[in-house]
Amino acid sequence: MRYFDYVLIHGFTKKNIVTIRDIYPNTKLALLNPGNIIYYKWHKSADRNLKKFLEKYIDLVIVRTFVWKNLVESILQIPVYEFLDIEESFISEPKTFNRDLPLVIGYHGNEVHFAKDFITDGKDALLNLTNDFNFELHIITSNAHRQPNIDGVKMKKIEYSLDTFWDDVDRFTIGICPIVSSKTKQNDITTMIRNGNRAVSMMSRGIPTIISPTQQVKIDFQENKHILYAHNSDDWFEKIKILFTNKNVYEDLSQNGLEHVSKNFSVSVGLNRLVEIFTLHETKVN
């Protein structure tokens, strides 16, 4: 039987973890982004035995934001390490500002974030933009047909497919990454852990991107250099308008954003960080 120093588990059931532990009794099990643990303290429906189970079977936890790290550390008596989002597909040159091409505002990601977090602030912004611009809104997500329509805005709903994903994304003129809204409870734990992983994907293709900022977003991206922030409806309107009309801002964001994610969020950077985590963990347990 092949031996592994570590097994990285992303998405789990208790049965799967027990099975892996039985097969590899001497291998350290690392759990990546255990979303269900965040409900442990705050939801009565949470699995109250989950803490004991994970502390019995899991050797370390790896999460992708410092807020998430602090949260898990407050729940589990297991070492927790902060990782990063990684991307493997990068274009070689940034985008150029070309008003002769169709204007496309693009979204990809969790179906909830568009239907809930963007519609709250972005609907009116898009309707106002139709007065001056001829654009189309593209939404790439699972169950895309369920996404709400915005009357008066041309929309194209694209079912996520790994085979066509990058071709679909490359049609975006600009990208939007709504992960919170002006009505989101800022102290809600599921909000606090959110980061800009979807923005990384768009920036890796040189697409100037607008994001609703969280604590981790403000750490990962510098406003007005790598990305634009939108806190409310007025922001979404103004920031999209800027990218539709200002060549210098558009091309600077494309170049700076692409350079930033290529340098800090590539697969090679991620692999090096994993090696650092495992090496650090070895020094803690030995």
C-alpha cells in the first residue's frame, strides 16, 4: 500500500474521514475549508458532535481567510493554518480598452450571491446604466435559469461548464463580484469569512473587476490599483460607468490586477504555501 505523509480533504462526510483514517492510520489528515464548522456556535441545528469528531480524526485544518482561521481556532483544539485562493489560467497580456466591442458585464460564481447580494444594490444601478450604455449582463453559475431577471436589462444566463468556462469568462468586458450587499449583516459569520476568489479568476484573464469588500478582500486587493470597491447602488453605478468610459482606469486595472494575481495567487504559489504549512506543522507536532 502506498504511504502518504498528508491527505488533504476538501468536502467531507464523517464516513469518508473514518475510511481514510482506517486505510492510512499513520497519515496526517488535513481538512480544507470546513464550512459546516462555522455553524457550530451559532446554529441550534448544527451537529453538536462535530467538534469531538474532528478533534479525534483530523490533524490540522487549512482555511483561506484570516477571519475563518480565527473562528475555527476558537472552536477546535486543532492547529489551523491560513491558505490562499489559487488560479491556474492566466492570459499573457492585459486587456485593452475597445469600445467597438460589445459591452458585457460578467458575473460567475455562487448562484446566491447574484440573486441576493447583487440584486439588492446592483439592480437599480444597471437600470440607470441602460440610459447611456448598450450592454449585456452575463451570469455564469449552476442552475443559471433560476437567476432572477432584471426587466429592461439584456441578460444571458450561462450554465456553468468546465469545458466552456474560460471562453465564457473571456467575453466579459468587466467583472462584478458581489459577495455582500448594503443590507448584509456585517457581523454575520458567513459574511465575515467571504473573500474574493471569484475576482481572482476574472483578474487572471485581465478583466477589470468590481467587488463588494470584506475584511479579507481589503487585505488581498488594493482599492483603485488592483480592483474597484462597491458598497452600495451608487457605487455599482459609478464604478461600472468609469470602466465603460475611462480608458486609463480600465487598462491600469487590467494590467495591475493581472500582475497581482499572477504573482500572488498562482498554483505554484499555492503549492509552496502548502509545503510551508506542512513543514510548519511538522515542527509543531515533533
